[in-house]
Amino acid sequence: MHMCYRLIMASASQAVPTRTVVLLRPAERKRLEKLAAAEHVSSGEILRRSLRSYERPTSSAEDEVITTLLTQMNTSLDEALASIRSARAAIRENLDKIDAMQQVHAQERRANRT
């Protein structure tokens, strides 16, 4: 009997959940279900977590850190893009050289046949 009393008291101290209907597009529902599966929680828990994320205000220090990180990330992405462009240009040059070498080789084979 003592255990039952504890369960009743615990239930009474917690807010009783209410059912809410949420209209989602099919893609949104699929995304919600994937998130829930990945986290091993219910779709409702994903929605509750999403709501709680709005309740946490960020401090100016957090905003500064985020801004700094975003700036660093953008700089790194710009550098990576420049490296990729440079590599692509080098590859194009090498492919052109290979093509020219193959053409010379083909001409030499034809000249040797005659």
C-alpha cells in the first residue's frame, strides 16, 4: 500500500500531459520520425525537446563565441573552396598534357607504320 501511495503522490506532483494534434507535411513527419528513431525516443519527446530549446536564452558571451565560430567556419570553407578550385585547375592542366602526349604518341605510331 505504501508503494501505491508513492506512485499516486509522484503522479500528482507532475503535470499531466495533454494530447495535441500537430499538422505536419509528409516530409516533416518523415524527418520527425527519423530524428526520433536516431535518438531512440518518441516523436513527442523530439517535439518537447524542440520546445525546450526555445526556452534557453543565449548570453552575449555565447553569441560572441557562435559568431567567432561561424566566422572561422566561413573562412575555412572559403580556403577549402579555393584549394578545390586550384586542384581542379591542376587536374585540368594535367589532363590536357596527357591528351597532348597521347596525340603525339598516336602521330608517331602512324608515322612509323608508313
